[in-house]
Amino acid sequence: MEKYIDLEREIEERDRLPIAPVAFGSGKKTPSADGVHLLLSVKEGSTVITGGEELSAGVMLFVRRDTPLTFSEKSEDFFCEYVLFDAQEDFLAHLELADVAVGETHEGTGLSSVVKMSPYALEYYHDRLRICAAVYSALAGIARDGMISRLERFDTLTDRLSPAMLQIEQRYMEPLTVRVLAHSCSMSESVFTRHFKRVYGCTPVQYLIRVRLEAAKELLAASDLSFEEIARECGFKSAKYFGDMLKKHEHVTPRELRAMYQGMTQIKFF
């Protein structure tokens, strides 16, 4: 029995796909990607893109539409595979890809299966679905490599900031300054502050205040020291400043917090 194909339905299904392949191919020349996204896999040789980054065999490249990019210094044996495609912006957004993103060709993320298909595949839903799946797999691989790279840079940055963290944890009661903390990490104040905020989500001064407040809360709970003494022990310049910071961050005064701690110690369990 001959299989019936609903052409209108197939076209409708095809047009609903979040990725719309426009063209694909391979060769020594890099394709022009005006108005569409480019996904390129280097199979042999090497080339250099805008910014000086070298792409060698096994590297995949994503270029967002209308992003200026040049290829230069191609080796004689340079050979690439590529897909030009359109895509729904909200679909691409969750991958968090930069305008120019680089990754590696992992198992199952190559473009060879796409390049070997007939150009007529763009006209049919099931073939087009296969192309979309291959493109998405490659994009997800690039996004994963980018995330791993960011995490590695994050870990390296955390290590570079560790001398300052040690200073804060051990010397919070002293009049520490951003200059002292930056010097301990061999950074300028501006670079140190920018990196610190990127890693910890706050400025060095804000972090120092939080550490001092935690120490002050422990003294409020476990000692009868006056508020002035606690402020001095924890590095606050006055009892008033200590009270202002506690009110700002914990929404409670030192007197109220001490009363809460005392009330908790009076609870008896039977």
C-alpha cells in the first residue's frame, strides 16, 4: 500500500521547528553568514579568527547573525564543514552562547552527517528534523565547553583571591582596607574589587562587614560584653555604626538580638 504524505502538514511541522537550516556544505572556503547564524567545524588545518584566536582541527565555532568576523592565516590544508541556520531567539537564549563561541567536536556533535545530506533535505520535515537535531547537539556541546571554561576560570580566580579571604577571616577586627586586601593578592584596587564582586557577588567591604556581623552575633549570644566592647572586638569603629549595620543587614538592633538569644536559652525541653 502506498504511503500517503500530507504535504501541507509536513510543511507546517517543518516551519514550527525552532531551528531552520538554510544551507550546509564543506570545503576550504569559509561561508558568508550575513543575516543567519553560522555553525562551523574545522576538520583539517587551522585558521585564525577576529581577536587572534586560532581554530584547529576538532574545534567548532558558533557565530551569531550579523556578528562581524574574519578568517585569516588559513593553513594550506584547511578544510571545514558548516551549517547556516536561523533560529528562534528564545530557543537560543537558554544556551547562553556568546556572539562568537568556541567548543570542541565531541562524539555525536559533528556536522559530517549533515554535510553528507542532499540540499533537498531542507524541503522535508524528517530530514530537516535530523539536521536540527545535529545542529542543536553541536550548539549544546559548545555551550557546555563554554560553561566548563568559565568554571575553570572561576576556580582560578577564587584561588587568586584566597589571600584576601584569609586576611578577612583572620584579621576582620583590624582596620582592613581594600588597598591592603588588593595588595595581598598582587592586584590593583579596581581589578581586585571587580574580580571579588564577580566571584562573591558583593564588594570586599560588604563581605568584610558580613564577617564582622557574624562575629558580633556570636558575642551577643555568648557573652555579656557591652555593645561598645563588641563593636571594638569585631572591627566596627563605634557601637552606633555596629548597630546601624546590624539593623541594615539583619533588621534588628543589638539589644533586640541579645534579648532573642537570651529568650532562646531559657526554653526548656522535657
